[in-house]
Amino acid sequence: MPVKKRKLDENQQNVSKGQSQGEPTGAATAQPESEVPVVIPDAEITQLRSDLDQALAKATEYLEGWQRERAEFYNYKKRMEREQAQGGQNAFGNAIRRYLDIADDLARALKSMNRPTEGEPAVWADGIDLIHRKMIGAFEADGVKMIDVNGKFFDPNLHEAISNEDSPDHESGQIIEIVQPGYTLGERVIRPARVRVAR
């Protein structure tokens, strides 16, 4: 028992000793020191404002330059995409143009007055007709369409006139007859329609 009492007395003495010497206890906090405001000269403030204005002007200039470059890059990208698509269409148009002549030959053969209507020759002619219709269907599936000329007036963007003729049944400039069909691929004419036009 006396040992415990002695330890307790020493702890109390240490606490009272620390308080008397001005040492902070666990609950005590340090007082903040008072700060003296710094006075900045007017010349330095003016210089800092000038530097800030210059930095803001540079930032605005860089932002505008970046936005211009971004717009130019976007336009360049769109132009390249258009040119690639156009190049692909041109190549496809050139390839398809060769097959248009074959389709024309098949159509002429089927319109012949000598087309058989009975027996095996008629079956053969029907087979040729089926091939022709499939070919036209394949063209249309790929975006190749025949230019419509029925009742239309001559348009140099779509038609090629092979003759100008007097026709009491047609107005001046109206298409009388189609000699060779024309085709478009999308908005582009890959072959104009060859036509006879009323004078």
C-alpha cells in the first residue's frame, strides 16, 4: 500500500510542477501569435496587375488559336471523308458502267419482235428476262437507279439529246423517246440518258 501512495504523490507533484513552470498540459492549447499585415507598394501592385492582364491576354490568344485549329482539323477530316466516299463512288461507278451496256443488250434482245412466245425458245427468253430483272435489281440495291424520262423535259444534266425533231404530240423540249437509258449513283449521273427531243 505505501508504494502505491508514493507513486500517486509523484504524479500529482509532476502535474503541479508542470503547471507552475508554464508547460502545457494535454488539455491546454497554444495561443496564436498576432501577425503584422504586410504593406505592398503601389508600384508592385501595378506591376502584378499588368502581368496578370498580359497572362490573360496570352491565355485568350492561345484559346482562340486552339479553337481555330480544332475547327480547321474538323473541316479537314470531313473533307477527307467526303473525298474518300467520292473516290469509292467513282471507282464503283466506273465498274458498274461496263455492266450497264450488258443490261442494255439484254433489254434490247427481250424487246425484239422476234422474241419466241412458245415452246423451249420461250422458256429460254423468260430465263433471259429473269437475268435482266435480277441485274437491274442488283443495280438498285447498290444505289444505281435508272433515270426516269417519261413525260419529262430535256435536262442537260440528266439527258444527252441525239436528235431534235418535230412532234405534234409533244411540247418543245419534251422528250419523245429514250434511245439508251441513263443511270444515277446517288446524286451523281454515271451515264446520261440518250433521248430524242421535240423541237
